[in-house]
Amino acid sequence: MSADQVTPGFLGFAMTAFMVIAVVLLMVSMTRRIRRVRYRAQFSTSEQDSQAVSGNRVVTGASEPPISGAVPHGGS
């Protein structure tokens, strides 16, 4: 090997391998999350459609208990 040839050595190989593995793991994680979001959106849409067809209404927040220590409006 001549003095003009410079190689990255083991450290360069290790860092490149680490980056490749990290990118692959991030891609797998992102794919899972996107699939999960799409499934939830599809399930939510189909649930809303079925409730609209059957005539049921969705009431949100009505059955939640008040925050402890909170005074209701109009109360003393």
C-alpha cells in the first residue's frame, strides 16, 4: 500500500455499519407506526359510519367525572 492510499479503517466500517443498522431499524419502526395509524383511522371511520347508519349518536366527555376539588358552575 502506498502513502497516497487512505482507507477509513475499522472505525469507518463500524460507524457505517452502525448507521445502516440504525436506519433500517428506524424504517421498520416507522412502517409499524404508519400501519397502526392507518388501521386506527380506518376503524374509526367504519365505526362512525355504522353509528350514523344505525342512528346512534356519539357523546364525548359527558360521562367523565369532574376534576376533584373543582367547583361546578353556579355553585358556591
